[in-house]
Amino acid sequence: MSTARTALAVLLSVSTLPAGAGPVLEVVAKVALPGPATWDYLHVDGVNHRLYVAHGAQTEVIDTRSNQRVGTVSDTPGVRAIAVAADLGLGFTSNGKADSVTVFDLATLARKAAIAVGSGPDAIVYVPAHQRVLVFNARSHDITVIDARAGRVLATVPAGGEPETAALGADGLVRFNVENTHELVVFDPGAMAVVRRHSLRPCERPTGLAIDPQGRVASVCRNGLLMLTAAEGQPLGAARVGRGSDGVAWLDGLAYSADGADGTVSVVGAGAAGGFETLAVWPSAYGSRTIAADPAARRLYLPAATFRPAEGAGRRQPVADTMSVWVLEPGAADTAPRGPAPGP
């Protein structure tokens, strides 16, 4: 099928927003994080029951069993994302303001080293089969490959554009979105090479990405679409989600989009007609644009804060010391209108 026909077929499958037929999300806990209300991505370490939260110049650590903050990885300036090498007892953060990766000890959270990488490091992924860390550098448009055990750079590989979120699939390959070319790209961490590129049109500027156990890739886009793609790259469908999503997570066969500009979470899954559609839109909090899932615990994690008006039309500014991480659990299907979720 031609690119134009593929884009048309996907566009025709895009659903409209429903009145609500998906699972209700219940806020079961809120974990306060003192300091500036700034954040980026979260990382769930299900093996060690920890949640890592990118939080300005440091990385917060939450025990997911007690829902308590248990420590901080300091000196991670402009931290964007976190990767965990459980087999090595090491963690890694991508530091967007320092063009570096911080290496820290999982047990003590002590900083062990800093590794220089490309410009604007954003997404970061650990590949256990090769004991390599992949760092996706937004400004230099490349991928830094690090030997995780030795702590040294092995290669720098062109990404062919501005890389965004990345995830490791069950097939051992890493998928990542390229925001300015509107593509889904497949990277082989063993060969340290890009092996395939797929257009995500009609998606514009894809950001968040997640892969489910079946190999389906969910990508959220700046123009309010969630695109679903097979592991081999074929388009599976799309659904409309809210504005300002920078993160998506899979849980129990459903994709959850964190729509920060609308203050909602859109729930996407298989519809009655056999395609994918938005099953429910759950009210969350303005600015909550990233999300993470713990499949074993059947929980979702959503950063939230209080915002106030700022200079400029429609602009808002986060209020310091109001940030928290909401712990969410899906419940029964939503069949009635619901009011706003409780504040941060």
C-alpha cells in the first residue's frame, strides 16, 4: 500500500471522543515531592519496587509498596529520563542541561560517574542482552551507545532527526519516535545501527511511546492522535486523544495517554467494531503530560502540580512545593459523567 493510501486508511479509523465506556481510574495515593514543580519522565523498576521520577536537578525515588519517597539521586541537572540495569546494580539518568549521563548505585543511590554524551540527551534505555545503555540526543540528532559495565561510550549513531521517547521490545530491538520527521524508527542495539524507518502520518511530531507485550507500539502526537503500529511497522489504527500528551503507557491491553494541556487521561483500546478507539477520557490535572505503568501491580503513575496564571495569553506557571505523583488504579467501566479529579 502506498504511503498516501496508508495515511488515508489510518485517518479513516480515527475515532471521536466517547461519552465514557472505559475503566474508571481511582487515585489511591499521592506522594508529595518537595521543591520545584518541574518534572519529566518516570521509570518503574518492578523488580525492586521502585519508581524513579525526573525532578529538575535531581531524581526522586519512591517505594511502590509503601508509596513513600525513600531517597534522591542528586546532581542530575535537567534530568529527562531514567534507565535501570538491575543485573549490574546501576542506574542511569539523561541530564538535558549537562549533556551527560549520571551513573548511580541502585542500593545506595550514590553517584558513581558522569559520562559525556550528545547534545540534549532525552530518552534513555538499558538493553540487558548487550549490557548497553542507549541515549537519544534531541539537539544533536544522534544516539550515544554506552557500555554499561565499563562506563564508556562505544559509538555515536545518527538518528536521522530529533529523537524522542524510546522503548525496548520483546524482540530485542528498540523503537523510538523522531519528532521532526514524524517517524517510528527501529534500532538494533547489538549492531548499533538503525534498521527500519516507518512514517507515522497523519501523526504530527510524535512524542511519547510505549510497547505492549504483544509488540504493539503506541505513539502520541502533537496533533492529538494516538497511533498504533505493529512490531513490523504496519499501521494498526489511531484514536483521538487530548492535547499536550508527552507520555503513554500500556496496562491490561489498554493504552493510557497523559494529555497535559487538557488535564485528562485518554484511554484507548479495541472498540466494538474491531478497530481501536478512545474508550474513556478521565479528568486528571493540567500539566500532567507523562505517565508510567507497573503491569505487575496494575497501577499507573501520573505527576501532577498546581498551576497559576502567568504572563501571556493562556499561559500558566507551576506553583513551587505542590508537586506530587498520583498513584492510579483502574476500576470498573465508566458509564456515567464524572466531575474533576481531586487536586494535587
